[in-house]
Amino acid sequence: MARAEAVVIGGGIVGGAIAYYAAKAGLDVTVLERGELASGTSSRCDGNILAIDKDPGFDSQMSLKSQELVHELSAELEHPFEYRAPGSILVCESEEEMAAAEEWVRRQREAGLPFRMLDRSDIRQESAFFADDLLGGLECATDSTVNPYLLTYALFAGAKRHGAKVVTRTEVTAIKRDEVSGQFLIRTTRGEWTAKQVVNAAGVWAPLVGRMLGVDIPIVPRKGHLIVASRQVPVGERKVMEFGYLISKFGGQRKVDAKTEQYGVALVFEPTQSQNFLIGSSRQFVGFDSKVDLSVVRCMARRAIRFYPKIADFLLIRTYCGLRPWTADHLPIISRVEEVPGFIIAAGHEGDGISLAAVTGKVVSELLSEQSTTTIPLAPLRHDRFEQAKEKEVHR
């Protein structure tokens, strides 16, 4: 039987960040991953560290802190991960969206973030491929991008360098906590571990791990498609999204056709270091179905061509899907579970796992070290917030 101070369940980017910061802090950490590292959501997504699409206030400040940490990681991790920080933009296709964008920029600037409005001429300078009728948009100067696959591996390599153990192809089948000793017994397909603390960083599978300890974790998989295309000439230098992406992300109603609304499609354009580009995105609740749906892909392509008419003849290389761990309030769960001392949840990031991995890893390492304060306040991310919300509804 193997022993560790802390066992992290999940070998994605969040598990990698936790392992890195915890091992760097001197903790004895073991990571258990049922497949290979980055074999789930972390290898089926884009690579953006964004504040532009976050609610002003706590959400955007959390993202800004994660951006700062990723910048530090680009200098301290041994393996490069295609980090660059060109900023990102949202583009608007109507006067209503421009008015909403101005309000978004005002609120973000009041929260201390470097946002600014863009007019039609700014958009034209951004890319000659944009549709002529786009009215403008907005910019967040701090936004950055990475290769999520490479960053995951860089974090795990750094964790190992600091003494962490990483065990792949090892599925957790049961977890029990001894009430007397407070120790956890973790049973797997490749033996048993004991640990003082367990971190559930299993993403969309976090509820399955939670049930092993009788803990309900309200996370649901939300499917997202991406297209990888080849660019014969430069189309743009940085991340572009339509302003309607914000409406789609938070469940609002847009003036789009029925299929675009049904599939939750909104333009996301991301140039890669390899001179290709990614096109997204879609949002669907279809359980754990991760097969590519060509009707969704066609809808995404049509949406991309609406904003970039001149890329209609570009070569499509491949398409793929990922399952995003969704929560009802669009914030992750980063929290101790009071009824199971020593059990920590770090999951539910939906499409922000890459953005928030660094800050998640940092604060979970602080929880594991039982520090009195954390890098960001964790009250908004508590596991019991959903139950508290239900109780308030009942008593209204």
C-alpha cells in the first residue's frame, strides 16, 4: 500500500496545476489518472487565459490573477507551452450589441481591468478578413493564450521535479475515510493508497468521485465542438469572439437562426503558433456523448463565415469535441467539503479550465497547506453555495 500526504484525482490541467504548486510548497503529492495525462477535456479545447468574457468583479479578478500566474509560469517552468499575451477582442454586429459592449467596458474598467472600445476602423485594422458591416467591438489587453496540452505536460514535469508522483492508467474505484484516524483509503485498479487529504480534480467525472464519499457535486457535462483550419495567409494575430458569445455563455437569447441557438454556436477564432487557427464554439447538454456532430460543425462554419467571409475556401484539417464541466452559476467549485474533513473539490470550470487552472492550483495548494488566507477569496466558490441557494428559494 502506497502513502501520500495528498492524493489528487485527475490528470488534466487543473490536476497538473495543483500538483505543481503543492509539490513546490513541499507537500508529498500523488496524482492518480485513469487514462493518460491531458487525455480528457484539457486536450479538447482552445488555449485561452481570458478575462474579456468574465463577469466584472470577482470572476474577472480571479481570471486576472490566473493570467499573472501563467505569466510567471512561462518563466519558471522548464518546458515551453507556446505562451503569448496579445490581448483579445469581442466584435459586434448591431447597434444593440455596441451599446451593451460600452456598458460591459464601463463595468470592467470600474473593476480595474484594461478594457477599451474599438470602432469600425479599429476592426478593419485588426483583420482585412472581417465582414464589412461589423460596427466595432471591445478589447482586453491582458488576455493571453497557451497550448493547453503542452501547459498540462509542463505543469506535471515541474511537479515531478519538485517530488510529486504521477500515476497514469489507474482508475479510482472506491474511497473511504476512517473516522478515527482521518485517513483516506483510495482503492484503484492498480492497488491502494492512503492519504491525509484527497483532491477531486476529475472535471466532468467529479460527481462520480464525490459519490464515493457520499458527496453530491452539481456538475454536468456540456459538449463543445472545435474546428481546426489551415490559413494560407495571416487572418489575424489574436483571439476574436463575437459579442454574442457572452450571451450564449450565460444562457441569454440572441437574434440568430434556430440552429445557431439550438447548438449554442457563437464565433470563437484563435490563431495558433503553428500558423493554423481554431474555430468555435458550440454548447450542448447531451450527456457524455463526445462524438463529432457534423450538423453542429456546419453551423459553426456558417457562423465563422458570417464574420470572416473570405475564409470560406480555407482548408478544414479536423474537428473534435470536449466535455466541459458545467455548474449552474458558471463558477468552478474550489472548496473543502465540511462534512468530509480532508476532502477538497477543484472542478466545474466549464470552458474556463485553461484560464483558471493556475489560480486553482495555487489556492488548492494553500488549502492543502492549511494556510490561513488564500490568493483569492474562496467564499463564492464554496461547494455548499448551491444548497444555500435552494434554501433561500424555499424560504421566499
